[in-house]
Amino acid sequence: MIDCDRSDQIFLVPKPLEEMQAPSYSPNPPDWENLKGGKSLGGLIFGWHQFLKIALAMVASLFLGGWIGGGSVAQAAPSTHFTKGNLAAIDGSVSELEEDSDPETSFITRAVERSEEAVVQVNVSRNLGGNIPDIFRPFAGGPMGASPGRVLQGLGSGFVINSDGLILTNAHVVSQADRVTVTLQDGRILEGEVLGADPVTDVAVIQVQAENLPVVTVGNSDKVRQGQWAIAIGNPLGLQETVTVGVISGTERSSMAIGVPDKQVGFLQTDAAINPGNSGGPLLNSKGEVIGVNTAIIGGAQGLGFAIPINTAEAIAEQLIAEGKVEHPYIGVQMVALNPTIAQQINQSPNTNIRVEQEEGILVLDVARGAPAAKAGLRSGDVIQAINGQPIHEAPEIQRIINEAGVGGKVEMNVARGDRTVALTVKPETLPNQHSS
């Protein structure tokens, strides 16, 4: 249950339709891309070749019109007005000038236009089978004190990844739902079937019966860099087609770092506004390509939103579509990357018996009883220095290698134990207690 009084609460739930707030507005940034290309910005700046053609046409009109036509300069002047007809006569086409003639158009507008038709609203309901306690009534379609209801309702976002009706969203959006419907941009409301939901990565796939749906363009989240533009589209608080803009604040944020240790995702962090109801919607780059799936915020903080990298979401979605479930390999350890400061803190801590001599590598804090790591002989206090012959410096590297090895694979580890090095072979097993929705 969500503890709304906690300032560090991670919200992973869709917002009910009833709790809506007025939107806020912010100006679009200047169209720097068009400035670089020498195109029109607010009708003030033209490419040099356009200016040269117009200037030549003015000279020709002034002199040739006066000499050949026998008229005066004053008679020739009207033919130099910058009308569409005259520009078309000079250049043969005005499409290039007209393309960016609107001063309010920006790369953000074009990015949104590229993807917005494929963004959907996911509506969910759950039959509680009896009277709803007062605390839940606002979520069930009525205010506090209203007559008892039986259906809990909520909403989230999603986006079309296949023109035949496959939609990507968050697992927590559709979790335990008895009925799922999808509202398309054209107003159609279609029944949805959850093909699979993976709570470990918070990814789900919905199927609707439709053809020739608009689809998003998928980018490459491995190329995302800190500081680049980030554009979120979704239905926060039930406000459809809301667009917010920010930057990528960080990459590879661990699940432990943001307070959701049960997830296995290296999240993208953004300061683009994400609110309940945005869950499952796309996070775009400046080209309008999807780079992430909006999924979480930290309550009581501003500008701390998190998205699942699209490469991760795509890989999980493929397994859900094919098998309806995902098998996650695990070895059963808690780890922390060492540096001089962390090593000193551990050695001085009265709450642990672990003492380390190394200042780099991955320290094993705990090993689950009966887990693959325990079976291989890994111990609390060991420092993992290399895996499969490659030096290891960050904990997410280990999770990536384990995922690549898969269930039943082999992971060769070199660990420092006291003053000696020990070689171990760990065989990942299926993560227990995976409760797919």
C-alpha cells in the first residue's frame, strides 16, 4: 500500500480519474536547429541563397521593368513585394520557407507530432466484490461519503508498438485489473487483453483488436546521454495528451538507489514533469523517438522522474508476446561498489563484521541462503574483482552479465577473500517469487 505521508515514497500507481488538477504552462525553447540550418524563424531569418534570389529579382524588376516596359521605377516597385506568388516565381516553390514560418513551431512540436497519434490512455477497473471502504471511494468513481461501490477504477498511459494493436505500458498499470480498455487518439475505446506483465521490470503488453494503427518510432536508449532533451507524453491526472519537457538528468539509476529494490532496471532519470497517470507513456528524444517508458516518481520531490530504457522494455515485451512471461536469472547477493570512502565507512561501522582491504571492486554484503551464489561458495565480505576475465567496477555490470548468461548459464568470478584470490563458477537460476499479473 502506498504511504502518502512519506516524503520519500516511490509512486508506481495510476491516478484515478477523479483527482484532477489544472495544468501549468511553460514557453517552448528557441528553435536552435532551424537557426543552425539558416531557415525561417518567425519569418525573420532566411537562407542566404533565398536572399540572393530575392535581391536579384528586385534588381531585375527595377531595371528591366523600367527599360523594357518603358515604365518608371515607381511603377516597377510593386512587383518586388514578398508575396507567395512572387517567391514561387523566383524559387519555383515556397514549401521550404513555409515549413518553419510559424514562430511557435519548435523541435519539441515536431517531436510530439511524430509520436502523439500512437500514445493511448489505458483504463483499468477491478471488481472488489463488496462494499468499498471509505478510503478507497475516491478511486471508485465517487466522492467520500458517496454510496458504496464495487469497482475500483484507475488509468495510465501506453503507446502502440505494432500497427496490429500491440501496446506497451507498465505492469503496475494493469496489475490485478479485471477489465482493461484503451482509448485511442481518434476517440475509439477498445477492449484490451493483457498478453503478459512482468513485475520485475514493470513492463506489460496489451493487445487490442485493430489494424493499421499509428506506431511510435523506437530509438536506442543505449545512446542516451546526460543533459539531452527529454519529452514526456501521457495522461497525468486524466488530462489526455499532456506534454512536458526536460532533460535526461541521469542514466543507469539502480532500483536500490531510487527505492524500488524489487525491480531489475537501470532507470533513466529526467526532470520532465511525470505525474500519476503518466505511467506507461513514452519518453521521447528531440527527434520524437521513444527512449524510455515513464514509470515512477519520488513523492515530495520535484524533477525526479524515472523511465525504463526502451531497449530493456523492448526485450521484455518480446518475451511477453512470445511466452506470456519472463524468466529472470539471479544469483542471490546484495552488493555495493567499493571506493575509498565506502571502504572506510564499512571498516568503521559498528553494525557489521565485514572488514575490507580493497578500495575497488564489488563488495558482497549478503548472500541469500540456498541461492546460486551460496551454492558456488560466494561469501559475505568477498570482493568481486573480475567476471569472465573482465574487471568489474560497478554493480549494474554484474546484473547485465548475469542477464546475458541467462538461467542455467555460467558466470566465472574472481573474488578477493582476505589476502588471497578465489575462482568461483556461479550458475544463475530463475528468480523465485515472480508474480506476473
